[in-house]
Amino acid sequence: MYEGVVQDLIDELGHLPGIGPKSAQRIAFHLLAADPADIARLQDVLGKVREGVQFCEICGNVSEQQQCRICRDTRRDATVICVVEEPKDVLAVERTREFKGRYHVLGGALDPLSGIGPDQLRIRELLARIGGEVTEVIIATDPNTEGEATATYLVRMLRDFPGLTVTRLASGLPMGGDLEFADELTLGRALSGRRAL
């Protein structure tokens, strides 16, 4: 334990996701040794993030305006919506350069043990977006228990929309992977999702 404000800094850094006690301590001491101009820039950026970043009124992605750049882009295919859990997932899909449609960010996944039900997610907003021009919804939730529960719930909610195709991202073996190192669930999904060549 350190004294006063140093321990407070370590404690606050330790609350960040993915930062354990040792990492928090390393970051804190890095900040203590950093140039004051670097600290001032960090403080400035943190202030701007808090004041200047909002969530897109259409899809829920992070944005500096009422609508994000993807929702404002008229070249994007408005007939296809890719549903993701978090804004960081939008970036992951965008990095593939394969998807040219629009997004819908749920703001998490169903997790009853943590008190996250359908009302805590942006599911109502998704259902409101499904209208005449949307022909496909791609469910791209994480392949874990919460993501699968969310996908199953969304399929139930969306299946009665006429003319709407609901798809799920394929899952299976990663490129360059070895079969012997694949877990049973991944290998099972790869088998059940096999396709003709």
C-alpha cells in the first residue's frame, strides 16, 4: 500500500477493465514519471471524451455528432443491419472491409445473473428500425453464453417480420489453426456449419 493520492490513483486504474493490481501500479508509476505536458494532454483528452462523445441516435455507436459517420454515409447498404454488442465490435467488423451495411449496437448482452435483461439493451430500438427497407439482420454477438442467449432472443423477436432474413456469423476453426488444439465446442460448430465446396 502506498500513501494517499498514489494509492488512490492505483485503485482507480485498477477499476478499469483488463487492468489488474500490478498493471495499475505500473501505469501509476509511469504517470508519476511522465513529462507534465504528456499528463496535461491525457487530462485534456479525458475531458473531451467525457464532454464530446455521445452515442449515435440511430445505431448506438460512439460518435461526436448525433449520428455516427456510418449512419451518415449514404453509400452504405441500408437494407442490411449487423447487430453487435459493443461499439468496439463495430470496429472489429469494419476492419474486415467485407461489410458494407449499417450497424446496431445493443450496449451489451443478456446476462440475467448480472441483472442485464432485454430492457437494459437497445433491442426496442432495433425492432423499431426493422421496416420496409431492411431485408437482413446479421447477428454478430460474441460466441459465449451471454452472446448465444442474446442471439437466440433476437431470433425469436425477429422471426415474425415478413420478408426479413436473420443470419448469424459463422463460427468454427480459425485460419492457421490445428484440429488437435481446437476445443470441442469450436470443432463441433465447425462440423455443424460445414458447407459444400
